[in-house]
Amino acid sequence: MSDTDSTDFGFERVSRAAKAARVAQVFDSVAARYDLMNDLMSGGLHRLWKKAALTLAAVRPGQQVLDVAGGTGDLAAALAEQVGAKGRVVLADINAAMLGVGRDRLLDRGLAANLSWVQADAEQLPFADDSFDLVTIAFGLRNVTDKDRALVAMRRVLKPGGRLLVLEFSQPTNPLFAKLYDQYSFQVLPRLGRLVAGDAASYRYLAESIRMHPDQEKLRDMMAAAGLDDCHYHNLTGGIVALHIGAKPRR
């Protein structure tokens, strides 16, 4: 199998079609307890990381926002509050189970007025060019089969001057911290997954997928190659997570 026909699934090399199917299986398995596991795995830090993303997003009332791979909808809910009644947020996710959990929770919170849901592949977004003021993807890009293609798709649907925010696990900047993080990721996370979600394998994959994801500099360069300007990033929690930002050029 050539490099063009294969991609990573954690530490494995698999066909591109096989990765999409196996990622779907992972999120079918973890959807019901995804938010609980996020709290346990990060000690609640994922909420602070998303809060930082929302602050830097600086969304204004009336704007149009797309949250790609939005899963259970916590980021979309906060964005919907920011854009207000005259704005719109679209929550998109390729996984029906994750999208269903997110939709149900947002409806229960009474947030349907300016929110809509679309099952969509990040690589083939079903939206017109120049549709959104902001596109976000939080902890989803590393699961995409063709990341370059997804970045181009997200740039396409941005309005000129609109911004893409990518919040994703990255590489710790301190070597000692990185070693401790590895021990936590590969020894503790699968055990948590088995105890809480009954699924150690999915959380082992999630740990592996973080290690295979492009580091801060590489992802910044990929965003620039996708046609975004002013690409830069902010390290959070010592580089465990990085928030990358780029803008679609104005005409």
C-alpha cells in the first residue's frame, strides 16, 4: 500500500477508507460518555481551553459561524450565545452518534433558535463559498483522514477576512513534561476508558492520534499552504494544546 493510499490510524498505517470507518467506530463507542471522559481525562482543563478559544474568536452579534467536528456541541452552544438572535451557528459532524448527542443536549437547553445541525465530512463541507465569518474545529482535525483537504474546505467556506480557529492537542514544549505526559497518555487514559466508558482501545487510539498529529509549526505551515494568511498559534498548558488561527485573504 503506497503512502498516497494509506494514512495513520494511531500508530498503524491503514487505507484511507479503513481509517474513516475505524474513526467512526471509535466515536460511535464513546459518544454517550464523551463529555464525562473529557472532564476526567483533562481534569476539566478542556473547558478552559475552549474558553480561551472563544475569547480569541471575538465573535460579534449577527455573525455566521461554522463549528466543524462539533460533536456534543459545547463550543457551538457558547458561540450561539455570542452571535445572538440575529446570528447563526451551524454544528457539523461526520459522526451521527456524536451529532445526535449534541443536538439533544442543545435542544434541551433551548438553544435551537439560532443553531442548526448538519452531518458533514470536514473534507467536503456542503456549504457555499464565502458563507461564514468564523470556522472552528476543536479536537477534531487529528481524526480527519486528509487534513490538508479539510483545511482547504474550511478556508473555502470562510468569507474574505473570516478566520479559522483550530484547537487541538499538540506537543509539550518542555521535555520532562512531555515524558510525564506520555506516561499519563498511554498508561492512565486507556484505563480510564475501560473503567468509565468500557472501552480501553478507543482511548488508546486517541492517545496515539495525538502523537501522530502535526506539531505546532507543521500545522501552522499547513494552514498557510491551504491559503490562509497571518497563520499563528498560542500554546496552552505548556503546549499540550495549541490554538492555531488563520484568516482568509480579503479580495
